[in-house]
Amino acid sequence: MSVYGRAYGFQRAMDNLGAIAGPLLAIALVSVLSVRTAILLSVVPGLLAVVAMAYAVAHIPRSEKRHPQLKLQFRVAFSGIKPLFLSIGAFEVGNVAATLLILRATELLDQRWPTTTATTTALVLYVGYNIAATTASFIGGRWLDARSAGSVLRGGFLCFAIAYGLFAAVGPEVVALAGAFALAGIGIGFVETAEDAAVA
């Protein structure tokens, strides 16, 4: 019995679980400071990450040994997973970053509430997105081991289609937006788990 699904489901769940801390910190900053100040403060850790990576690259030990050049034969490497890559490619063309979902929710809620309240609410909904993605990664991994990567991918695609339909159709309604975020989170949890496990 394959355990790739559970392994990659666990990996994706831990990644999504870590993504919950960021929005919670953003909510705290927005509630205390202005949105503009919170965005400016977010630049600091990004710059520190760039400095850390530049330092690490500069201190990589150089080896004098010449390693044989590897040649990747695309026809051989991708012959068995070409349909998978085509379906994933089609999905990624229509997929959008979660940041745009937050922006969409903020724009809708801004019609009813002040900008700070709308932004904070959108971030809370994004926390729900990551909680849904964490849970779906575990479930999707077990589903994949029991059935197939294709079935998990199709489930994820369906969740995204419904979620994006809701984002396009609903107004400034928190419950409807919460459902859209939850479905998008479930979708990304299923899709990312299936993508990684299928290629492995």
C-alpha cells in the first residue's frame, strides 16, 4: 500500500499550519497600527531573508572536483505523467494567489465597514483558509493512498471552481466569503498534496 499520499499530506499540512501564524501577526499589527504601517513593517523580514540568503550563498564551500554533467531527457522523464502535467498546467493557468482572494474580500467588505475592519476580517477569513488547507492535506493524503492522485486532484479542482464562483457572485457577506475561503483552502490542500505525491 502506498504511503506517498500520507507523507506529502503531512508535509503540506505542516506548511499550511505554519502559514497560520503570519496572518495572525498581520491581524495584530493591523488592529494596533494602520494598514500602511503594517505593510511597511512586513518589508523588514523580507529584507532580512534576502540578506541571509546572500550571506549563505557567499559562504558555500567551493569544490574543485568536476561532477559529470547530467542530461535530462524530457521524453523519458515525463512520458508517464504527461496527462498529469497537462491537467496541473491548465489548473495553474486559472489559479490565483491567495493574496488576491484577500484583496477581493477586503474590497467587498469595504462597502459595508471601515477599511481597517474590512482588512482585519479578510485576514481572519484567510486564517480559516489555511486551517481548511491544513485539514484537507491530511484527508487528501489518505484519500490518495486509498484511491488515486487523479481523484484527489479532481476533488480539489471542483472545490476551487465553486470557491471562485462564490468570490465572483457574492456581496459583502461574511458567511458566504468564509465558505469561499474554506473551499479554496480545501482545494489547495487537495491539489498540492496530489501534485507532490503523484510526481514522487
